[in-house]
Amino acid sequence: MVDLVRPAELLSWFAQEGDARPLMLDVREPWECALASVSAQGFELLAIPMGSLPARLAELDRDRPIACLCHHGVRSMHVAAWLAQQGWDCVANIEGGIDAWAREHDPQVPRY
């Protein structure tokens, strides 16, 4: 199952998911990450483009809570659902993506 989490709720979601160091998985393309990026505070940030994830799956720890991020939340929802199908128990999609992050959580993040 994939949880849906608004940007303002992310740290609370991570806190309720156990003691493992939380991970935000940014599945946008490198050019998108260069335009706008999240500042990792209270979690680790790892950027793996959606298309590269199957080949890089070993970089993800099944015991860590993972919240997936993209531009508006569609690609990250697909990735979160795929991770859940692969056996990850603690997966969330950040609703609204980095666009919502900029509007609701950190206005310093550029919108594109």
C-alpha cells in the first residue's frame, strides 16, 4: 500500500514509520533537479530518475521509509506503487510533487 502525504505532513509521516533514517526519493530527470531541489532536513535525499530505478534498485534499503517525489506527483505515484509491488512496506507519494513543496512548504524552491 502507498500512503499519500502532503509536503507539510512529510516529517510526521517519517516519524510514525519507525527509527530507520528516512529517504526522499526524487524520481525527476537531472535537468529538473538542476532547476529546483528540496533541501534535505530530517531525511536523506536521493535522486534516481524514474527510468533508471530498476537498474539502481539495489541502492534502496527495504527497511527505510521512502517518500517519492516528482514534479506534480504522477511519476512518483507510479514509482511508489512499483516499489510496493517489489516488496517495500513503507512507501509514500508526496502529493503535488515539488510544485506543492514550493507552494506549501518552502517558497524558496523555484517553480517550473
